Amino acid sequence: MPDLMNTKKAVTLLSGGLDSATAAAIAASEGYTLYCLSFDYGQRHKQELESAALTARSLGSAQHMVLSADMRKLGGSALTSSSIHVPKDRNTHEMESGGVPVTYVPARNTIFLSYALAWAEVLGSSDIFIGVNAVDYSGYPDCRPEFITAFERLANLSTKASVEGGIDFKIHAPLIHMTKAEIIQMGEKLGVDFSLTWSCYHPDAEGYPCGRCDSCKIRAKGFREAGVIDHAAKKRGQKRSKNELAG
Amino acid sequence: MPDLMNTKKAVTLLSGGLDSATAAAIAASEGYTLYCLSFDYGQRHKQELESAALTARSLGSAQHMVLSADMRKLGGSALTSSSIHVPKDRNTHEMESGGVPVTYVPARNTIFLSYALAWAEVLGSSDIFIGVNAVDYSGYPDCRPEFITAFERLANLSTKASVEGGIDFKIHAPLIHMTKAEIIQMGEKLGVDFSLTWSCYHPDAEGYPCGRCDSCKIRAKGFREAGVIDHAAKKRGQKRSKNELAG
């Protein structure tokens, strides 16, 4: 149990995926006490939240808060609306040239960071960690450095803590310029248990990763390039062949 | 019923109070079809949401969406935490010199605007109206022009609609430089039914406005200075004397 009085606190967004797990591990390695924040936002698969809870525990976080974010009512994404289809079997070229994918959730990171900011203010923390990444192409506009900079600016104009308390909020996006392989190598070095993390957008009927959505393919490619074994795929009985995963 | 195909759409944040009702009426007067958005954010009193629903209907809105925003779990405000006391009987000097009041809710407008942005993107709208006001002193940092400008900048960096679709999001804060009396006169001119609106932070046991919290006092002063009768106070059996309201 960390000594809560003598450490600096960080609110770390935890999606259940490997990027946010690595970002949280970086925060821990820098001496922050972790206050992990996840969202039940009507995503198709709840496995993400279980992975987030397991990861928060494995990183020794002081608290793991799960907030409901009422985004399914708004729709507009394959991840929150059952009427939009999750693409499968796209190759790297198709992913890179297809523009912002249908799995984009309108204003998701803006909403998540807003809650993180609120919690940081209540906790007396000035540091928020988010595992966004602009290199391995996901095409999400709210994963780019200019978005993070704009949010940080907003944070420092919108809160009592900043305007009255002189707190200088910092949005840490330590993975933003790393490739997926570099993120995996970094996580491996920091002891992240990737077998707890979850990436698939469209698990099969038995709850296993599909191996065919963009997220499964980017994950498989990342582990391959990092030269690291993905124990999650093994553990969850991911039966697809290496060739199939390679796309 | 507005012709939804041939009008421009605006997402209008509606709190149940008179400011947001007036901001929405301004949007309607400018030819926008209204998509009103309110939040159940764990506020102490649900009367606000009833007032928002009545106001949305009276303004002929195309839709009124109420989203749950899980802010009570975060705490940190007299409006969402039962352990923080709502101040009463403060005079204007005390309100103006007291700094950011305890009724400040951490990052509230950032969270609300983030959802409004998500909905605007799904609707194909580029216009969001919010009834914030920086003149009659509420002391909230997220009611200032620099906050609105920073959010607008963020909106145009964070969405598929802006980055890929070329949408230029505009955050309209038409009341930002108006006094409460000017807002009331404007609303009166546009036919806002103020008797439907709700301002009190701390209604009494029978559900009537207390007449003693900052919000009741600012409202009473505004109506007095505008030379307009507040039918809400009359209708809800607000029994306190004019002197008492004047503080």
C-alpha cells in the first residue's frame, strides 16, 4: 500500500488495453500514486472493464474508479451503436488509408479527460496520464499531440484549482510518439502484465478476441515487431494462426 | 414541429435555470432547430430537470436529451456532495469577495460541453449554445470567455467532423457579457416563460426556492433590476418578503 500522504498523485485513464496499462506503469515508475479511472460508456464488450480492474490492481493503484458515461444514447460509433458494423480483415494499407474509422467514438477522449480533470481537482492532483498514441495509425483525431496540448490549455482555464489555487495541470501522454512495438517493449521493461489487457473490438461468441478487427491486428503486429510473446492471446485460447493475425 | 431537413441544428445546454432558457431562446430566434441537452449529474434537487423538460417543450425543441453524468461519485462540490454545505444569506459583497464558491462543481462545464460536442457531431450540427455568464458574479472559472474560446479550439481539434469533415464548431455563449437584468429583459422580449425555470440551490422541505442561497438572491436582484415580475416565485408560493430576498 503506497504512503498516500507523501506521494504525488496521478489520475491515470485505464481502458483495459495495453497502451493505457503501459502509460499507468510509466506514471508509477515516476513515483506517482495511481488513481485509475475507467468508464462504462456502453461499449459493446465489458471485458475491457474487467481487464482495467485487474491491471489497476496489478499496478498497485490506490483506487480504481469506474464511472458511467452515457455515450450509447448519443450513438455515432461502431463501438457504442449496434447498428454500425466493426470492420474486419482490413490490412495495414486499408487501415492507414481509410481515414477516421467507424470505431471512432465522438468526443470520447474529450469526455474522458474532462472527468479525469474533475477527479484530479477533487484529489488535489495536477497530473493526468492518458495512453494515446499517434504513431501506429488509429486515425483518431483525439489521439494527436495538438489535441492533448489544447486540452491541457483548457484544463488550466476551467478549474478552481488552476485559477484560484495556482495548480498547473499537466496532461501526460508518454506514448504519443511511440510505435506499438516500442510501447510493448517499454511495458515489458516495466513489468506490465499484458496477459491482463484487452484489445479486441469484436470478441467472438465465447468471449475470445476475434483476431480480425483493426485492434487485434495492430496488437498482433506490435507484439511480433517487439519480439515479445502475447500471453493474453495464448491464455484466452486465441486459436487463430500467426499468419491470419499478420493480415 | 420544425422542418428538420431545412433548418440548421443547435445543441443547446439546458440546466433548468433562466440563463440557459434565454440562451436557447436566442438560438431559436436565430433560426436554429433546438436539440436540448440536460444532465442528471447527481445534483441535490431534481426540480432542475423538470424545469429543463418544461422549458425545452415550451421552446418547441426537436428533442430533449437527458444524460446521466456520474459526478456525484467524484464529489468536491456542495451541489453534488451532501457533506458540503450550501451557503445562505450572503450579501452581494460576500458573494463577490468570496472567490470561487463551494457550489462550484469540478470541471462541470467542460464535461457538459464535451457531451454536447459529441451529440453535435452525431447530429451533424456545428453549433452549441451555452448560457454561461461572466458579469453577474458567480465566480465560476468555467463561465469565462477564455474558457469558451479554449473549448472551441479543442472542439475543432478533437473530432472526426472537424478534422475530416471540415466542420467548424462554434460555441455560442450569447449571455457571457450581459448582466442578469439584461438576460431577463432579453428572455422577456423573446417570450421565455421564466415561470418554468428554476434557480435555487437549496429548496426547502416542501420543494420551494429557499430565497436565501446565492442563486436565489442573484435571481431576485436580476428581476428587480430588470423591472420584471418573477412569476416562478409567485407560482411556487415563494413567501419570503422582498426585503429578505434583497439581502
